[in-house]
Amino acid sequence: MKKKKRVFLGGTCNGSTWRDKLIPMLKIDYFNPMIHTGSWGEREQRIERMEKDSSNFLLYVITPLQGGFTSFVESVEMNWYLEKHQIIVLCVLEKDGGRRWTNHQRKSIEYVKRIVENNGGVVLNNLDEVAKYLNTSDGKPYKSPGYYAAEYGVF
């Protein structure tokens, strides 16, 4: 029996509603870490780790409501620790909750996108693209042309 595809919905919290918009578009299983309420303790961290380990896709949607750097760091770091069946998917939304990225932030974001892509991750531009990719992907790791350029010293 073929294992169902599953996505971990990581990324911006802080009052962002991107998950509410994406979930109705998904035709695959997902784990929404925002269903937990209360404090963020060891139990919740263990659950999140297990959910990440069992997901084919680790999605990080980052928006201008992002209060810290954790999701950016995870989107890069997880590329190095992925299992063979897993793919990082990064989507950076230009606006959220009336906020936009500054020009300085955009430059940093472009650098993070290149790192993710050059390490085999998928970088998408909006939630429609994310839903389409997740719903139609075969779940096999993706290597962008940039990955090979970086691997051979062209990057």
C-alpha cells in the first residue's frame, strides 16, 4: 500500500492567517502545529519533531508578520538533515496583515531562497503555487538547476 503524502505546515505564526487560506486548497494530509494551545513545552516539541519526521514535505511559509528568525533558520537547516523521502518547500509572501517586507529584508530573503533551492528545496511564490505543487508532486526530492551549479562551484 502506497504511503499517503503529508505536509508539515511550518512558518509564520504571530496572527498570520496563511494556514487558514492554504488548508482548504490541500488534497493531501497535513499537520498544523498551530492547533496546540497553551505553553510550548517539551511535549509539544516532541510532537512537532515526530510530525516533521513523518512528513514528506516540510513547508515553511514566511510572511512579514514573522516575529523572529526560527522559520528562516529551519528552512535552511532542515535541508541538511532531511531523510531521503523529504522535501523542503519555502514560500515567502510579500504581504500579510497589512505589512510588507522592507527592501533590505527582501535582499536577505532572496539569499535564503537561493540557499534552500541550491540544496534541493523548492521555492514557490504564493499559496496557489504551494497547493498545486503539494497536490501534484510525486514526493520525490527535487534538485533545481541552481543546486548543481552550487555543487560544482558555479554559485
